[in-house]
Amino acid sequence: YLLIPGWLLFGDRRRSRSSYAVRMKSAYITVPLVLTDPQWEWLETMATKHELPDASKALRCCINCLALGDASADDDHDDDGDNDGSSTTNNGANEDLKGVPRDVKLSKDQLAWLETKRNESNGHDGAAAEGRMVQSCMAMDEYTVFGIVRCKSSIAKCEGVQQAIRNIGGRHGLVEDEVVVKENIDLGNNRKSDSHGTGSMRILTLVGPKGCGKTHIGRLIERELRNATFLDVESIAIDYVSENSGRAESWSSASFRRSFYDRVARRVRELANAAPPGGGILIMETTGAAPEIGPFLADLNEQFGDDACYLVRIRSPDTVCAERINGRDASKQVDVSLEMIRKVHAATEALDWEWDLVLDNGRALSGEDVMASVRTLLGADDG
């Protein structure tokens, strides 16, 4: 978990380091969806035809297309007259056909958009909304649904965008500059920011080994920047263990750790909901060494927008970290051995993430140096 006690840091470490590339990792939610067999077959056909990973990706293209209002009766591309939806539209919508439930993966924004459509059914079967959605896409020109690249973040941070452009260009006979690319898309129910995250909650995650100075720097930023809040995750962890009869060994349980993460996530949501109209800044801290931290941070990216989430690496030699830990009030921190301090330090140093800022705190950076770097990162010129 965030600021992990040593004895529970290294759960299942068999996953590759690439799985911790939280900047590039999208957090999808697996949900059941009910469609007819012809509709599922169409999604699978489109996934194969347009070189998509699976039917879930084809479905996400449908949702993005409809949510952004990209459908047009005057499409310039007829996809060579090959619209696979035309031959299956009637069968797919046949009310006598029984719906078939399957699991699909959607982002939180896409799921929220779909739930809105279900609620707008006005007394009709809410689940039928998803069938009508797919049916609408089946009746469209394929280029409108699958020939436009839609990125949740900026193009520079959109995973796989160049490959998608090449695939679409090759299929439709377009040079790369002719492929339509939409970035920073907003489905109408998220809190995505502009290039500096203004108008929404921005999240600054300080990542570094225990003893590197994350808490000190976090509280400094809280004092110096307007509407900034430091979330002391270690104090949440201490309270969590205390409430569970001090049973630190419970951290070996995946369900116990997930419950803790749920608590941290609830606190993040509370602070986000309490942010002022102009937006606020939330500072968090983590060693980055726990198995669960990658999905946790990816979920934040999905919820608040990739451009509103910043990763700040704080480095310091393990000997300096150990000295700082030994000089602290033991009642206000999670106790770890020197051996574990070194193990955590090595694990944190091995992280291969896309850092927005790197601070070398081995020599105890001055407050002025820290804030100058942070203000530059956030584009903040206020006090």
C-alpha cells in the first residue's frame, strides 16, 4: 500500500516491471453487457477487420463515437461501400432474439455514459439501451466509428496512437496527416483538465523510498500553494492497523490490502468533492513498491484525467534514508528494519515510470528549490 510497511511490501512480485508503467496503463472495469448474438458477432467482426484487440475495444469505439456526437449523415468516407452493419441491422435488432450476456471492459467514463443512457430509457428496459447503442453503430458508416482516433489524453501520452493512425491510414488510403485524431476527449461526465489541469483536482504523487523526504516535501507544498492538501497516507495506514487489532500480519492478505486501498480511494474522492470551484491540488506519497500501486495510480489517471495527475520522483541514498528514519518519532511512522529499508529503496529505484519531475533530496533540498520546481511543473504562479 502507500508508504508500505516492510514486511508486506513484497507480495506477488512475479509481474514484470512494465506492468507498473502507470502513466500508460488504462484502468478498465469488467462489467456484464447484454446484446444479441448478431450484435456480438458484429463487434467481433469489426475488431478483426479494423485490427482491434477484441470486441471490448470495438464496443469502446462505439461508445466514444456516440458520446462525442461523431455520427453524421453526410460522411465523406463510404468504406468502399462495405458496411457490415447493413446486412445484420434487422437481425441484430430483432426483438425475438434473446440477449446474451458477456463481460466487457469499459473505462469509468464510458460506463458512466452508458448508465446515463440506461437511465434515460424512460420506463423501458434499461439494458436495452446498450443494444440500441450498438445497433446505431451498425447502421453507420464504419469509418465514422472505427476510422477516427480518439484519445483520452494528449496525443503525446496516448498509448498506441501511432499504430492506430498507421492502421487507419492503410485501410482507407490516407496519409498519416489525413487521419482524424481527437485528443483529450470528454464524454461529458469526467473531470478532465486542460493542459495544466486547471478547473479540476490535480494530483501530485510523490514517489520515493521511505526516509527520502516525501512527507516533508508534501507538507511544504501544502503550505506554499493555495488550495493544496497533503494526504498523509502513513497515518491512514497506522490507524487502519490499529482498528484491526494491530494485526500487521493481516497485510499478507490481498483482501485486507484492497480494503485499505478502498479507504484511501474514498478519502481521495472526499477531498476531490470538497475542492473549490477553481480546482485544488492533492499531494500524496508512496514508495511505489507494492503490487497494488500500479492499478491504484492508473485508476486515478482514469478518474481525474492523465493530464491532471503528476508523478514526482524523490531520490535519496539508502544510508541517508536510514538516518532520517532513525531520527524520527517512532510513534508517528511504520517501523521497518534496516534490511527492509534497503530492499524498499532498491525496489523504488528500479521503477521505470514516466516521471514529470525528479528531485534529488539526498542533500536536503531547500524549500525554495523544491517550490520553484513544483511551480514550474504545475504552472502555478500563486502563493
